[in-house]
Amino acid sequence: MEWTDDMTVRLARGTSARDLVVYLRAAHEEGTRRRDVLAVLTERFALPFDDARLAMDRVGGGVARAASGHPANEPDAVKDPLAWMSYRFELGLPVDDDAVGPSLQQRAFAEALLALARRGEPARGTDDVAVALEVAHLAVASQEPDRTRFHLLLEAATSISVAAEACIGRLGQRPFAPAGSQEWVDGVALAVAARQVTATFAAQPDPDLEERGLGLVGRIVTGLLGQCHAFVGLAMIESARCIHRNGDPERAANYVEAVLADFEVLLDWFEDDAPFDEHVIALEYRLAAVELMIEVRGNSTELDALRNRTKQVLDRSLKD
């Protein structure tokens, strides 16, 4: 990726550049694994992997500029805000928080939807992403009786679905959201929220609820974030494992088989070079998919070749 003079990045709703810089500085101090750092940057902050690498670079750049001791090396606060904040933190200077959460009106709308759900009325949903995320946050955090909480979670799932479909609709003829666009960061946030709702559904006695929740995650990922093999791979393997747990191993194998062909291009890309970051993650999901197929159908010459070729490419990442 070529970085321009504009070193800004778009972040998930409710997060801030200050939070991002604080996290990256702490992760560096604590020696957090690069993969774990990337997971936080691409999920909590909703950065595409290229922007995540840019953020890591700029925060480190701010530290280096502060160490020079020359005021002229202060980064531009507008064009390079992450480096500027990191620079100021390094010198012990204050940095204002720039987080923007849902408005009072959006919070009120979310509360109104949940009030209807408490009365047992059918879920309505909303195409406002900020409202949908607030509904999900409140529903997951609810400590109300099980039946009431169940209705709150249904409203949350419906709101996430309606908001996601509105985002997908805004893409028009584009197959996916451009990386770093508002639809991209909203897609990441909605997928994360859908997983949180699904995890709560998983505690319910009806196993179909978890599968439907993961189906919602898959719809969001493939409809908005489908160019990212790492995101698609995670959604694929989550659903397949759920289907397998629910007693339908052959359908689980069919599910991953339908996606494996789309990941073949990764092996071609890294025929000679070592994969990195999101490509390693995606290839690991591809390997998990092959292993699941072997578990269900038994080994075969074709599956063994798929497994070995994937392992060979992954091994190059360990030697790089």
C-alpha cells in the first residue's frame, strides 16, 4: 500500500484516535503479540489491515520524533494525528479525547425499541447503525429475566440485520465496501455486535438460535467485508463448527467446501513469497476448513494435498 501525505484513518463509532494511540503505546510497552494487536485494531477500532499497519507505524513515528528533542519535528496534528498524539504523550503533554458516541436522540430511539421488546411486541429494527449498536450493547448487558432478555436480544439481532442491509444497499453495484469507508467500519462494528448477541443466544436451549446468529454475521461479512479473506474465513469456520455441533456434520463440510475455492488464490499469491498478517490468518482458517472436511468425510488424496500445500505456505511465514 502507498501512504499519502494524509495519514488519517477512519475509526469505529464510539472509539477515538486517542484511545487507539493509548492502546498501541500500551501494547508496545507490554510486548503484545503483533497478531493480537492486529485483532484489536481490526475489530475494536474497525481498521482495515493496511490502516492498522499505518496506525502502528505512525504511533511509533511519534515516539521517534519526540526522542529527537527538536520542536520542529512535531508531527502535523491534522495530517498525521496519530503520530502527533503519540509525540505529545511521549513528552507528557495533554491530548484531548475525540470519542463521539450516539447522540441523545439515538440513545432515546434505542431505549424506545427495547421498551417495545420488553412488552413482547414484534422486533422492529432500525437502519441507523448507531442506534442498532446501542440496542445491541444494552441488550447484551441486560440482567433482566430470561424471557425479557430474550426479546431484547431478538430486537438487537433485528436492528443489526436491518442496519446491515441498509449499509449493503448503499453500496449500489459495488460488491463490497471500500476498505476504510464508513460502510466498512460500520460493517465491522455490526459483525462484532452480532457475534456478541450470538454468544448470548448460544446459552439458550434452542441450538438454532446460535446458527441463525452466525448466519447474520456471515451475511454482514460477505455483504460488506468480503474482500478480506481473514474476515470471511472466520465467519465461515464459525458457522461450520456450529452446524457440526448441532449434529449435521455433512452440511458443515458442504459449507466449508463451498468457500475453499475462493481461498485458492491465496496459495497462488504466496507460491514463492511468505504470507503475512491477514493472509496468514486466512490461510489458517483454510487449513481449519480442510481439517473439518477430513474429520467428517475421512482423508483423501485430494484433501491431503490441500492440507499439505496450505501448511507449506504457512510454514514460510514462520521462516520469514
